Amino acid sequence: MSPYAPVRRQSSMDSEVSLSDFPSARRFKISSGRFSAHNFTKWIKSPEAYSDGVDQLSILSVAWGKTHKAPSHEYLVVTLRNSPSTLRLERDTDSWSTLWSPKSRSNCKDTVTIADRFLDLVGRNDMILASFAFKYPAAPLISLASLLEIISQQADRYNVWTFNCWWYAACLWRNLANRAERDDMCFQMNQEASEVRRLADREGFESWDALKFAQVLEFVHLAALERTWSQNSKAPKNHLGKASDDIELLFSQYSGHTEKGEVSSRDKLRVLIVSQSEPSKSAFLADAFQDVAVDLRDINQEIESVSCPNHIFHLVTTSGPLQGRNTQLVSQFIDERTDSECPHTERLDAVWYCKDIPVNKPCAFDEEDESILNTFRDVPVTIVFTGFGGLALRLKEQHLVRGGQDRAPSLTIGEETRKVFQATCMVPLKEICKNRQPGATTLKKVSVFYERGTRGDFYELVRTTRDSLHRHRVSRAADYSFKLCLLRKPDPDEAAAALNQGFGWRI
């Protein structure tokens, strides 16, 4: 094999997490080895992979490989920016019957082979013709999955002369290279490869880029088709060109939607929010839903916020016109959205149950809360306690009225806040979980969301929900079905200190 090595730029996002290490990969039986492009795409675009954060992976470089055994075979090797895993993408067939006509077809085998070393995917006598690397994360791994899916939909057939391995490699190469401007890529041709030297002899290597390389190789292959089949090559050549153009158009449209934050409904997480207050009156929800008109009477309304394009929300408030009928409403919604007949894209993924920490009441929960909490079955639930700062402020005021002269007032307020919160929220919640309906799971872990009333709170909850979902889906353990997710540990002392600083607390 030539000593030429493809471009690989180091990135601060490189990690030691191989694709096979993701819990969702194990569930989809993805590991090192060869898989159909369909199964690979099915995993990459699954909600489970999304929950694992696979959508954060991106392509670093793409290399064009060629075997020298007869018949010659061409393929691509893709390296990832933030994972050691490397992918080999190729098209093959079990039948050579199409050798006798450019108009015939046979079944194609589009495959993805996964390994942790580049050289494990390149044959000993194979040649790397060229490679390009993105200077910036321009091509997410999920975009590759979409491209594989589009190619399969538009050209799911094999012909030795047209829809073959070189066309497949060129189609992938060209569309991926189109994800970035020429100046945002590094391109390199293997000057030791004889076919590359022949291509570049007239102009030199300096004027070439990744797109021109693919165009010239495509011209060379089509010239062979024309020489062999003459007039009979016109229709197959036109079909090949149309399929290539359609794929490029569809992928371009997909890329445009993704850059604008538009995501297919199959890739979105669906969350039910049960809140005491409507978004406009909740510091936690107001900022994220300020661009959305919400109908509080319609739990089936799909709320899609510009601030959070990867989620579909449903909202029900436990106060207002529906008060008293919430248990029945939520129960019916859960039944419909978890039923085995419910389409995958409409199934409920998680529930956020938002409760205000009481300032003047002995308990945060009432009978309706207990009734609703018994309806969630195995849907992962996050209990979101809001108003922690308000409780600390109220206790501070009471402390001042009593004329507190503590040397460490922040510590005193912190201890009081913690005690009140435990008594009004955590103890009753544990009791509710202990008394859940027969067959329901018991509470294993209690965590608190300390709401500061900023955008960061909402998005921290979004990230944590993804984490809890992948654990729930991978384990499927019953004790995870009623889940309280840790967003960050509450710090009453810190809260009191912040209040002291913000309001000019004087003792």
C-alpha cells in the first residue's frame, strides 16, 4: 500500500468514546464490523441514539479508496471528529448479471463497516486516491445517515456500468464535500497513484479541489460506459444523471432545514409538561415559550418552540378552567400516547411535573397531584421544583422581622430553607411514591431542580431529560420508570448569599 496517509486534523473534541460504546448502539446490535446501511441509519436516526448524544458527532475527514484486485472496487473511509471510530462506506452486489447490459439491474448491498483504526478498513494492497477534511464541524454524522437514506430511496439498485461502487462513492463524496466552502476544507490527492497522476498532469495538483476530483472521476467512468455501449449508453447515462441530481437536491434541502434548526418529527422528543402555572406566569417556562401561542385547554396541541427545535411539547396546567379534571385528562393522554398502536413519531417520551415550592403551605402536593402521579406508568418523569429562591427570600424576611443577629445569616437562612423544603416537598413526595398503586414502581432517587428563572434552567432540564431517557431505554428496568433527574444540587447557602448581595441585606 502507498505510504500516503489521508488528512486528519486533531480536534479538541476528540474523545475515547467509540460508536459501539453508546448504549443505544448495543441495543441496535451495532458494534465493530459490517452492517447494512439501512440498519446503521436506523440506529443513528433513532430517538435512543439522539438521547445518547450521537447527534453531536461530526465528520472530520473522508478518504476515497480503491482496490487493485479484479474487478476493481471503490469505497470511502470516513473518520469522525469526536470519536475514534472510522467508517467504511461502499456498494456491492451478489450478482454480476448486469455485466451484459447497462439497462439491467440487480440487488445492491450498501454497507457500513465500523472500526477504531483507519488501516483496519483499508486493504493491504489498496490505494487511497484522495481525501478531504473539514476545518470546522460542517457535516454531522446524522447528515451522513440521511444521505445514505436518500441514496437508498432514489437508487436502490446495482448495475456494473452505472449504479455501481464508484458511483456510490462519488455520490457520497460530492454531497459531503458540498457541506463546506472550499476554503473551509483541506484537500489532498495521492500523487503516487498512477490514475491520479494521469488526471492532474495537464493542470498540476494545485488547481484541484474535492468537487473537481469527483467530477473528473465520474467523467472517466462514464466515458468507459460510452465506449463500451455506444448508442445504448444514452438512456442509462441520463437515468444515472437524474438520480444523482435528485439526490443532491434532496440532500441540499435536508441540509438547509437542519441548519435552520428544523428536524424531522421522527428525531424529536415528545414531552408532556404538567405545570401549576401557564408559561407566561412561570419564570421557568416563559422565556422558552415566548414565541408560541399556547391553548391551555388543548393537551394535544403540539408546541414547537424556536428556542428548542428538537422537542415537541404538550402542556396542561393544574389550575384554571381544567382544574379538577386533570387526572382524567392526563390519564387519557398517557393511554393514547403509550398505546402499542400509537405511531412511533407520536409516542410520549417523558413527563416534566412542575411544582411550586410552597411558602405558606405545609405541603407542596394535594390529592389531585397524588392521583396524577399514579397515571404515568413507565414513562420517565422529572419532578421540577420551582421557587427555591422565593422560599429563601421569604425566610430571609422572616429572619429580619425577628431581628436576627446571627454572625452567619446566610448559613442560617440556608439551613432553614433546606429544612422547610424537605418538610413541604421531599417528605410528602416520598410518601406519595410509597403509596403508589399496586404494581407501580417505587421511588429510588430524589433530586431537586433549583430554579433560578433563567434560560439556562430550561435547557439544563432538556439535556438531563435526554440523559434519563437513554438510561431508561437501555436498561428498561422497572425502578427507572418513575425517575427524578438530578439537574444540579441545590445550594441554599449560595442562594441566601446571592439574595444578600442582590438586595443589600443588612444585619
